[in-house]
Amino acid sequence: MTTKTKSIQNFINGNFQNPKSGEWIDNYDPSCGEVYGKIPNSSTVDVEEAVMASAKAFPVWSNTTVDERSKILLKIADGIEAKLQFLAEAESKDNGKPVSLATAVDIPRAASNFRFFGHAITQFASEAHESVGHQTVNFTLKKPLGIVGCISPWNLPLYLFTWKIAPALAAGNCVVAKPSEVTPMTAFLLGEICNEAGLPPGVLNIVHGLGHTTGQAIVQHPQIKAISFTGGTATGEHIARTAAPMFKKLSLELGGKNPNLIFADCDYEKMLDTTVRSSFANQGQICLCGSRIFVEASIYEKFKTDFVARVKALKVGHPSEKESNLGALVSKPHLEKVLSYIEDAHHQNAKILSGGNRVIVPGYEKGYYLEPSVIEVKTNQCKLNQEEIFGPVVTIMPFKTDEEALAMANDVRYGLSATLWTNNLNRTMRFSNELQTGIVWVNTWMMRDLRTPFGGMKDSGVGREGGFEALRFFTEPKNVCIQYS
């Protein structure tokens, strides 16, 4: 197992193979801006082969006992953990994130996803209802859908790839999956781990390529019964337009523009430490980052001074350096997109308090590095506050009343998460109820219990992932009614 392979391959029917077209896409190392490999530019022919492999494997896999499925998923988790450092270094090279972050978060979470659903499926029970007086018993079976499509993003590559695949496999489905073409390496490496764990051929197929070709072929294939997608809202809209008339099940985890609400009665030091992390973890490339920071007016100036000082102390450097707090952004086009928002700040009556410039790392001058940026805005209606930037950029502005804070938090098209810093119980309960988001963190951020539902409101998506919600999505309930005399 090595990441030095110049050309990664599709994983179909338990085998690694080149794309049928013979076409390839460059794979870049964000830390140095250079091509370090090739990935398949798969076509409908490759997707069709993957679907056929899944169709052949489904009758056996769907009738494999829950205990056996569970054992295989747990072996996959063990396999990921056994290669933790290797996978973390591969993830860092592919994505640009610090190796330390991939080691502490991304790869352990990928293993946890398989381990969690390996156990959860053993507790995912059928339901029965007795109708007294009618001599009937109803029981509800939860049947796997068949073949499902899983399409994952580039920001948390193996973390979110496994978050979709694990529950789909646990429920008895076969999967045709596409990782982001920007960060394909760890998904490629997962195929070998699955073979080592004894996953039968054709149960999981990994097809690499572009969204508008490979991804589209998965979404529109008539034998694929459900699509689980994480990515941008515009892409989610396109998927829905394609899949909805085909009556496919859809789980869409889309964009976010999350408010971070800071009240004067908070635990200030804990809030400050966490807010630095919730602003710039993974170079701000997490859909859950608190990118709009609203601060109660009485502590606004103190917060502004302290926060900017903390942000200026963050080190941007090569992902392999232990001292690096931020690595490289994922790609050159994404770096240019983020920079365009920063450069437009002065047109929005906004003031850059810190950052905003490219960083030149010695020896890696072509890498996609950017200073973490703090921008003071005058209105929540500016583009900086209304559009998802998805980079190391946050805005700050003050508020005077609870009502003003709540109104600004909700006045955006997205509704994924919100963070609330207060020790007032009444405020906590009111805001938790009235914030238009799928997740509310109070006095913390990014604390995830895998049993809980995950997803957003409004333009942040449709459906929920996590726990039994994911297993429900990947199954079809079938009710059986028996009358007896």
C-alpha cells in the first residue's frame, strides 16, 4: 500500500482497474501546487460496470446475517486504525490539511464510522403492533433499498466518505461511490482495506471522476435507488432536479453560513479558545465553521482585540510541520475564490482586521496558503455574511439585544448549525428553540455524538444522517398485516 502510485484506479467488483476510456485527470498536492498523480476520468461505461457488480452482489449481501455484516464492518474499522498514520499522511498530501489534524480527527473518525454502524445495525430492530379486538398483528420489516449512490466532498475526504458508506453497507445495500476528484487518494486506499476485511466483491464499488460526468452517471442511473450527497447547494439543487422525477430517495447535506452568537455572560476564555478553532479549523473548510460572529456590544471591543491577537498568532505552514495551525487550501481555484471575497471587502463597507493575504512557505512557493482573515462588517446583508466562502475567513459585528442577535442569525438562506455562548438558561432554551438550524451547540462546538441526527434546514439540505436516521434512510419500511382467528 503506497501513495507514491502515479495513477490511482477505480475499485469495481473487488478489483482495481483503469477507466475504460483511458482518460485521466491530474491530481494536485495543494502544499506545493504540483501534480503528483493521476485519477480516472470515468464515464457512464465505468459506472454501468459498477452497477452491474452491485446488482450481482446484492442478493447475497442483503441476505448475509446482521452479525456477519457487523463483523466485516468492524474489521474495516480495525484496518483503518492499523494504517492510521499512513492514511493521515495520504489525506494531508491530497487535501492540504495538517498531518496532525488528519491524525487526530479525520482518520480516527473514519474508523469510528465503520465501528459505530457495525454495532448500530445489531440494534436496528423491526417493529410490531398488536391490534387488540381485531385479531391482527402488524410487523414492519426494514429492507435494504438495493444499490445506492454515495457522493462525498473534498474537505473531510475519508471522514465523510465513510460516513455515507458505512450505514449503507450495514443496512444490506450495495454501494456505487464517488469521492471528490480533488481528494481521491484515501477513498482509493479504502478499497484494499475492504478486501483485506473480507467485504465480498461488488458490495462496494468506488468510481473516480468529475461531478458532471461520473457523478451525473451515478445520479441518473435507473437502478440506483437513493443518493446520499454532501457538497455545495447549487450541486444539490441539480441532483434533486435529476433524481426527484425518478423517485429516488435523497439525502443532501449542503452549504452553511453558521452564526456564532457570543453573549457577555459566557465563559470568556473558553469561548475565545473555541471560537478560534471554530473559525479556522481545517483552514475554515468545514461546513460547520462559525463564519458569522455576532458579539454582544458590551464586550465587542475586548473580543475584537483579543480575537485578532489570537488569529495573528496562528501559524500557516506546510502540512507536515507539527507547528502548523493551518495548512494549504485544497486547490488553486478554491484559493482564488476565497481571495475574491476578501478583495471585495472594501466594496461592502467592511474592514479587514487581520489576514487577507497569500502566504509564501519557503520551499513550497506554489502552494495554496492563505492567512486566516477577520473582517469587520457593518451589516448582516453584505455578501460576506450571506454567501458561503468556505475558507479561513470570518466576519464580526456587534449586537445590542437578544432579538437583534436572533434575527441576524436567522436572516440567511442557510440553516445548518449555530453556536451559542451564554450561561443564561432562559436564553439558551429560547435560542435553541428559535434558531433555524439543524444543530445548535451551546458553550461548545463540533461535539459530535454519532447517535444524533445530523443535517440542516432551508438551503442547507434535505434529510438527516447519523445514528438510526441513516439506517432508516438506507432502508425501505415494509408493513405486514396478519389477521388470525
